[in-house]
Amino acid sequence: MSKTIQLTGMIALLLGLLVSAAFSAETLKIATLTDMSGPYAELAGWGNINAAKMAIEDFGGKVLGMDIEYVYRDHQCKADLSNQKAIELYEKEKVDVIFDCPNSASGLAVTNQAIKYKKIFFAITSGTTRYTGDLCNRYTFHWAYNDYVLATAAGIWAADNLGKKWYTITADYAWGHDLLKHFSAALQKRGGTLLGNEMVPLGASDFSPFIIKAMNAKPEVLALLNAGKDTVNSTKQAVEFGLRKQTKIVHALLFPEDIKAAGPEVFADNYVTASWDWKVDQPGSKEFVAKWVKKYGRPPNWFNAGNYSCVTQYLLAVKRAGSKDPQAVIKALEGYKFNDFFANPGYIRAEDHKRVGKAYILRAKKPSEIKEPWDYFQIVGEVPTEQAYQDVKETGCKMGEF
């Protein structure tokens, strides 16, 4: 009898060790899909990859006893390549979650694969409102911003403070079309007039025909609805043609990298909406910036900050769920309220999976106002969540089941 008891005990011990070993061998696999060599590489690319790496390191490299494995891939800002990479990551590489994806067309390709493979996708640095509108689904979350907040915050503020006669130059793809719709709506709310619009292919080098048309229309405000190299090229040419002497310029997106590339004199006194700035006075922000500067030698932009915040909040959700199972993690994210250095307060709406928070209006400083490296912006306005983000009842989201 005693031998039988001993044998049973040994078997139970071995089984326990095997289960423990199997669990410890399990990993949580995270991927960043970003633009490392296309038009948004300087804004996203390695900065967003480094943000994810730092978030994982600061979390301790483990969650629920699982090692966190990290990979990154380049979609070159191409929707077809983004689609291919998403399939490879979800199916062949067995990643649990994909982060980032600048360029709305690329991000929409990923969200379709997230639905197909029933795995999580966080769209962080692409702005289309379709993520939380007609294409909303249980597996996709939208984090750093969207086109509505960029357009509404900047549009209403600029119409009230800069002028009501506008002309727009718009990037000709999903993101730009979405921006134009929301900027036009914001202008209309303030009784403004859109004098004209030019659709320009992504990556165009010559903006002169569009600038000339804008000048002839004599707007009070020129809204450049583009990003990255397109922002730099279009703004440079607007300044060269002398448009800024008669017109204020508002940007859909503008980053310190853009200003550094072209020189602060090019962007002086231009305006933009941002979800965060490295000079913002918010709990935890100074500490995060100091750590980033020590590691990378310069402050992060708000794309980088958004990626760090998102990866961290995902890992915390895995911990709360007690599992990496997508459905369990999604339920731990839906309706969650939090405060971090990026979003204070922050809230993930259960109805459409949008991370909402306040927004800031930034003015690009004149060269004489810049007191230290990368000190390119002044915060001139703060827009509360209820004004910055579209009401959930207006998004058109029909979430559905898993």
C-alpha cells in the first residue's frame, strides 16, 4: 500500500512539473507592424519599435509567468504589403497581437486579418475613423488619435482664432479623405467657407500647382491634410511661394521631426492638434521623457509615446485577464479607465474600442523662441474629451459578437 501511495505521489509530482514546464515554455508574442522605409518612417519606424521594446522591458519582460517575445516588420506604407505581413504574423509566426500600423489603408488591411484570425490589433498611428465606424469589430482597438479629433479640435480652434475662409490640400488616400470630411464639418460648424480643395497623391514632390491655386483663392487659412515628407515638401513650397504672408497654415499632423528636417523658420506660427507633447505637464510625463532621452538622446514624439502607452496597457490587460486569450483580454480592455503619462484621464470605450482623452492645440515656435533642442512647440490650447472626440452614438459602430 505504501509503495502504491509513493508511486501515485511521484506521478502527481511529475505531472505537476510537466504542466509547470509547459506553462513556463508558453510565450506571449507581440509584433509591431510599422513604416520603416516609406514616407512615415521618420515619424514612426524605429521610434515606435523602440517604444514597444521599452514598454516590454519596463514591464519586466514577462507577464503571468510567460516570456514576452517581440518582433517587428516593415510594411513600407503599402496596403498590400501590410495585408501580407499581417497574414504572416498571425498565421505563420503565431503572434498574439499586432501594434501600430501608420497609413490608414495599411491599417484597414490589418483589421480585416485580425477579424479573420480572431486576434487583437491596436491601430495606433493611423487615423481613419472607420476603425470605430463601419469596420469596428471586437478585435480592433484605436489608440493614439483619429481623424475626427485632429480635424475637430484644430478646425474649430482655427476657425475661431485664425479665419473662416479656408483652402485645403489633401493626401489622396483613405486617411486624407477622412480628414477632409471632418475638417469641412468643423469649419461649417463655425460658419466658415471651404474655397477649394486639391487631392494630391501620397509621396508627391511637386506641390507648386496646388499652392498656386490656393494662393489665387486668397484663403485666410490653408489646411495641409498630409503627413511626413508630404508635410515638409508642401510647407516648404508654400513658404517659398510667399503664401504664408497672406495666410495662416494649419496641419493635420506635424511633428518635431518635420520641423527639424525643414528648419523651424519654415513652420513658424503654424498650428496642429496633438494627443500629447513631451513638454506637457502631466503626471509621469517628465519621468518618461527623461528615460527616453537618456536612452535615445532626444525626446519622443507623440506617436512614440502612444505606442509605449498602448503596449503597456495591453500587458496590464493580459495580467488582469489572467490569460493571453484574445477574448479574455478584450473583455479586460473594454470600458477600462486608466491614467498614465500619455492619457490622463484615459478611457477605452466598450461601444467602439476607441481610446479617448483630451487633445492639445500646438503652435510651432519661431526660431527666436526655441530655448533647447527639440523645443519646437508651444501648447496654446487644451480640448477636453467630450469636445475632442466624436460621440459614440455618432460613430456608426455596430460592434457585434466575437
